[in-house]
Amino acid sequence: MRRGRGARALALLALISWRNADALVYRISEFLPDVCALASRKPAKSRGTTASAAAAAQRAAEQPRMPSELAAHLHASNGTLPSLTQLAPYVLSMEAIYGSGTLCPGSRTDDLPYLAVDEAPVHFCVDLPQLATSMGSTAAYFDQFATERVMLSRWMQIAPSCGPTRPPEAAAADGCASCAAPPAAARACEADVVVVPSLALHCHLRHGFRWAFHTWLKRREEQIGYWSAIRALYHDGRRRPPTIVVHDSFVFSAYEEHPNLQALAHQPAAFAARVIRASIESNLAVPSADGLLRQWYLYRYPRTFVDGAEPELARRRAELARGEFFSYAMNVPILVTLPVPTGARRAVRWHGGGGGGRGGGSDRAAPRDIAILLSGERGRNVNALDRLAAFDALEAAGASCTSKGCVLCMPGAEGCEARSAHMYAQVAASVFCIEPSGDTLTRSHFYVALLAGCVPVIFDGVHRAFADSNFSAQTWWPWRAGAARDRSPPHGLDYRKFAVVLSAQDLGSRGWVDELVRAAASGRARHLQLELDRVSHLFAYARAPCGGVGGASLVCDAFSQFLAFIGRAHAVGERVGALLA
């Protein structure tokens, strides 16, 4: 719809008045009352009469994981969630999430040796995850589903909590005096940005960290109630409503049919357009089945919407500058991809290249004797065309392959596949790491490879579940820039500077494998490795804030990079929200 000259002037003002992230006021919402009521019901039991060994193992794996301190609190308080501060020591801090020990070069684990002293920079240490809150198959190495809790731990370092808490009489009735409301000043959420714990975290904290409760997260009424509560608390009746940030540790496919976004689409556009959803993946797929659901997607997510953070923000900025915008395309949040936390304490310079937020000097390690590494199951996902093609191409090139991956040695380094099978030992010895699609477009191993100095090889447009999407075939890895036309002003990372980016057309032959081997052997991969050193800190989570009040004046890690994005998105969101109101 067209807007008048006044709206055009207002929109242009937005382009020059965006505030630095350090100047914004941040608050973290305490947990919402009465959220996750449906999840308190037990999932329906199977109707099968015979329990197989596989079914028994599955049930055992579905037993809720929960820190004993949290379980004791919930029991004593009749199920009332504690405050964020109370949760921090055993759920919401890096020490709690990664508190099972630390491995540094020269360390040994019970089963596999970690990196030798000469195989990695001395500072490349990784913390091991606590199993009490870990849900992923990589639990022995890192918690791939801890992104929201890691981000909340960083938010708590720079922003006070506020919002809903139980009144003293209710807390006393539950036998939980410490759950009572803090002073009114502490409850006020007058801020530019309010961070709200996700519905999934509400449910997992109440009922344990297990996959079974994702069944209840698919329920439309639970999702609508969640967004309605946030809107009533922090948006309705406010002269300048805040930007709402919700983190999540799961991809959209984990919820199936995206009920979280469907529920948000039922909210007023002025509210939905001011929401930032930051999780470990942001690509959306249009359901392949015909019917009302597909029609809903094609209506709600038209071609004007982009499921990549930087190009979507550029699109909104451009429409504001033109004095026109389309409200149906604004009824969706901005989707941001965040790195999966790996437990790495810091990003180091494997190749001697410069990097932001790090001191001088070189951290270079021993030469790498694996030209190409593919770590992952061959048949993990039949929808991932790049995975099967990569296995076939590497086998044809003479790589040593099993059902768990492939290793192709550097020329003259035969026998490199016999080195330690420890994940970090493998990636630290590899020049290129093939990172095909996982269950969805991204995979957590990408971050292990990147932080271990292995140049990632990624693929665009090769996942069947996204083949008929209305959106770009580009996989929106963290901080990835859009096409050249979307880079004004220039924000986001050009992945082609530090990674090898292939498409579906490249998978027709093994030529790309031969090219990678030649690049590894000749040193032509050097420029990629140096650039990898320069950007790797943007994919790691520092243990403490860096630079400025909010950490945005010096972008030193993934959290401060996200704050810098919020500084740009908040200004655009204010103007869009005002025009849609």
C-alpha cells in the first residue's frame, strides 16, 4: 500500500537515526506465568502391545534430563519456575552448561586422546557439556541445543531482569518465598529491547530436557497464548513499544508446520514486525502438501519476505525509503541465525591471520595432513542431496570412507586416516571440511570445523525439503550477507572469502573434489585460511562482555555481533511498527 509524503519523510529519518547498540536500554523478561500448561499433560502412550528393544531404548532416551537443584526447587515450590538469577548457577551460565571439565592440547579423555601439544595452539581449549541438560547426539563434545541458554547467560551480564513475577502471597502459598516479586522498580520493563525466554525453554525447565515435549509445542493454542502474553505485557498501550527478542535452540522443522510463526501471524502486524526470532537456523520451507496450509504459507510469506536477516532488514529499509510497504509482508518477525555453541573458550589464530577481539601474535599449529574431511553419517537424511553426492565423489577420488565419514589425505601423507578419531583431532588436521546438510540445511559440525581452522565447504540449494520454497536457495548461516544487491549499506559476511560455497550444479562430477585437493596441496587455500582466522571469533561465545556497555563497540564474539545487528534492526522496527499501528 502507498503512504504519503509525511510517511516518506518519517521513513527517511529512520535511515539516519538508528542508534548504536550500546545506546539502547536492554531488559530480560522473567518467565511468563501459566505458560506451558498443555505440556504438563503426559504424551499419549503407544498403542502397541509388544515392546521392542529399540522402543525400550527410545523410552530410556526420552527420560527427562534436569539438574537435581532445579528438580528440588520445582518440587518445593509446587512447580513454580524460579527467577533467572536463581536458575543461573545450574542452567543459565556457561559454567553450568559447560562444567564437566576442560580439554586443552595435551589432554586425554577416557576413550580417545584429544589434540597433541603440537597439533593445536596452546589456547585452543574446549569445555565439556553437562549431560543433565543436553539433548543432542553430540553431548560428549558439545551441547548443540544450548544456544538460547548461552545467549541468556550473556544477556544477564549486561541487562537486569524485569516483568512478571509471583506476588508475595502466591509465592508464600507455594512455599517459595524466594519466588516473590522484586520491588516495582525492578519489575519495570521500560526498555528499547526486551528479551523473552522461549516457550520451549519454559516447557523444558518445567518438565525436563527431552524431545517428547516438542509434541505439545506444536499446539496452536499454546503458541498463541505465549505470543498474546508477551504482547499484553510489553506492547499494548505503550507509546514506544520495545523490540522483542526471542531466542531458540532448535530449527523450525523441530516443531513441524511452524506453529510458532503461525501463532505470531495471528498477532497485530505492528507487534509481529517488531519481533526478532534468533535461533540456530532461519531458512523456512513451504510445505509440499497441497491444501490450506500451503496456501497460508504462500500468503503469509510472499516473495517480498526474505528468510535471511541481513537481506530482510535491507528490504524493509528500502521500502521505508520509498515511502511504501506491504503490511502482509511485515506480519512476520526478522529471523536471525545464531552459531551453535561448541564449548570452545575462544577463537584462536590457527593460520597466523588477524582476528577481531584478539591480541597480537600467531597461534599457528602443525601442518595439516588431511586434505578433505567429511564427518557424518552417509544416510543421515535422504533429503540432503549433497551428503550422498559428497560421499560418492570422495570415494571416487580415492578417499577412505566408512558409514561415518571420509578422509582424503594430502599427497604424500598416506595413512593420515589412522590418526585419532576424536572429533577435534580430525578437524584440526584437515584443510577442508565438507559440511553437507544435516536434518535440515545446517549442521552443528560446521562450527567445530570453523573454530578448529578447517575451511568449511558448504552447499546451497541441495535440500529437497526446501526445493519448492518461495525463498532463496541460499542457506542462511550466521551473519551471512545476501546477494550483492542486498549489501547497501554493507553488512553481513561474504562466505566466499573464508569458505568454499558450492551449488547443486557442482555436484554432478568429482571435479570439485580434485580442485580442493589441488588447492590444499599448492597452498592456494591460504587466503581462505587467513580470512577464517579473521572472522572465526564471530562464531564463538566469549565468557564475558567485551567493549562498551553492551559489547557492541567492539565486536568480539557471536553475542556482540548480534547486538550490533539489533542496533540496526531496532531503528527500522520502530518506524515499521509506527506505520503499521
